[in-house]
Amino acid sequence: MGISNIVFLIVFVAAVAAFTYQVRKIRRNILLGRDTDRSDRPAERFKTMARVALGQSKMVVRPFAGLMHIFIYVGFVIINIEVLEIIIDGIFGTHRVFAPLGPAYDFLIASFEILAVLVLVACVVFLIRRYAGDIRRFRMKELTGWPKTDAYIILWVEIILMGAFLTMNAADGALQVRNDPHYVQAGSFPVSGLFVPLLANLDSSVLIATERTAWWAHIVGILLFLNYLPISKHFHIILAFPNTYFSNLNDQGKFTNMNRVTDEVKLMMDPDADPYAAPPPAEDNPGVPEKFGAKDVPDLTWKNLMDAYSCTECGRCTAECPANITGKKLSPRKIMMDTRDRMEEIGKNIDKHGKDYDDGKSLLGDYITPEELWACTTCNACVQACPVNISPLEIIVDLRRYLVMEESKSPSELTGMFNNIENNGAPWAFAQADRLKWAEEA
């Protein structure tokens, strides 16, 4: 094992260790949420994951963008199979260790090159759409600053990685033509091979330096990209699969019930019940009365928090939101981004001050305003539009529950209806005894 192999091994182990450290923090943050059972109907869950995450079924609703995304998705996943060979070569000092596969290896390398070109094309198209395209969801307020920069970084990184891959193959192919001892005859280069004649006049030392530089740039770039994912919206590359597996399989728009609310209703309907009886404690903490709704991240479920980390910030939810289209402040995408930002803030506070630290902030109020929440019509368009089955609606409903049931805050239009339901048993301002008067007058 030479010096370069030792350096590669150190870089590789350090990158994997750093990535593992960041993933553990994200897992810790997700588990800040309340427990919820998503273990039922495993066969249906696997089917949903295969259709939505693997099959990209909801991406192709918008055919052009969906096709470009599939180029990047399939190309990036398959091309990185080649990373396994690079890792083995880097550790043991071999070169194209899978070359003995013969024709199968030639087919793989040729496929990788074609996919690399498709990834390059898709990235360029997406850059043009973001730089010059008049697409409303890419111009919204929540995409200014870091979110906008993040989108550009990832596209440029993918272009650089694919460029390094093709450069490496072109130099490698030129060295194979010269029968250089280390560069065995292996692989088929339908794309990079077009540039081999342009390299014919270069010295072998220059070609070797070019190939090695591109090789290092490609693998180190991938390892850096791996560690960029946890601080980027592109962590959805990993979380899309578990997130779709744990999708809500109930009828869309069906609200979850709260046992405490059910108990209150039964109490109202039972003339023999004791209205002063102590309320039952929360199910997950017997010593604490149940809280209605959610005020901060720990009041949401772990699946809500996984949704936040899985958000691609594509804005399809907001583009379909009727409230946003009509000029209301609500943006379902912002709801998810705010939830993730608040979760990250709590995680950093835990790292710095311990798990019991209270910074005096909350998701409701400091990040998301009541005006945003009450603009929601609960139509479920955002959930239907999301490519990875995220549900901003669940978070919105829980935050509104807290406003109404814990703080007694609601718009005046709803307050009147609530009073009527409490006093008359119906949303209308008529006593029960007067409900059939319209029939008597008919």
C-alpha cells in the first residue's frame, strides 16, 4: 500500500465518519417529535415507496421537469455504482479492478457515460430554468438567501462531478491506446472516446496527471457531496425512501382524532357525568395532562419532522395551493422549511446547552404566524402535489388546534360558529327548539 492509498483511506474513513455523525444528529432531531404508529400494512407501504420514491410517479405529473429529474436521479444513482470500483482501486492501488468482467464491464462503463451526459443536460436545463425562467414558485420570498444558493450549488456540483468522470475516462482511454502498463484495456467510452484523438499529442506524463487529477476530483467531490447532503435540502435523496414508506395510508384529508377531545364530547352528551372530574393524562406521559395541538416541534410527530427533512423545496405544493394563488400569505413549502429550521435550532441548543434548555421560542409565532395557518382551506392540494408524500396539512391542523383549544384564539367568523355549536349544538344561530319552524311556515 503506497502513500496515495493511505491518503485515500484516511480521506474516505474521515468522510464516512463525518457523514455518520451528521446523520445521527438528524435522527436525534427527528425523534424529538411525538411517537406515531406507521408500522401497519407493510406490503402497501413497500408498494407506495416503490411507486413514488423509486418509480418517481408523482414527478412526471409535470412531464418535462419530471423527465429531467429522472435523468439526474437515475444517472446519479447508477453512475455511483462505479464509485465502488474507485474505492477499491483507491485502497488497494489497483486500476479498474472490475475489468475482468469483460463485455459486461464495457457495457456498464458505456452506460455510465451516456447517463453522465444526460445528467449534464438536465443540470444545465435546470440552471437555465432557475436563472432565466419565469417560474413563480422559484421567485417566492422563502427561496431567497441560502435556499436559492443551495439549489445552485447542487446543480454546479453535479456538473463538475460528471465533467470529472468524463475527463478521467478520456485520459484513461488515451493511455489505453498507448498500451501504458497500468492502464489495462477495459471499458467502452462512447462519449469520452470522442475526445481521445484530441489528446493524442500530449505526453503520457501529462495524460497520467490529467487522469489522476480527474480521478481524485471525482471521488473527493462525491465524498464532499455526501457530507453536504445533511445540511442541504438534497438530503431528500436519502430520506425520500423511508418518508414514502411511512406515508399516511388513510384517506387523504381524514383528520386524526384526539382521545381527550372525544372524552370531552362524551362528557357533554352524558347527563350523569361529573363535569369536574380530573382529565386523563397524556398517553405518552402519564404525569402530564394531554396538550391539544402543537405549539413547537416536540409537539409534532416524528413523521411530521421527517417530512420537514425530506422536503425538496420544489414548491409544487405552494404552486397548487389555492390560498397562495389568491395572494394569501400561506405557503405550504414555507411551513415545511420553517419546521426544519426550528428543528435545527432546537438541535443546536441541545448540543450547546443540553436537552432541557428553553430558548423562549416556538414554531408557532416565531416562525409560523396565525395568519398563514388560517389561510389554509384544508383542501389537501399540497399533499396531493408533493413528489415525496409530505403532508404540510398535518402540521397546519395541529398548530391551529393549539391556537383554538389551548389559547382560545380564532378568527371572529369561526368564534361565532364555535359559540353556536357550544350553545345550540349546530353552527347556526338558532335554538334546537326553533329548527323546524321553517317547515311550519312552508
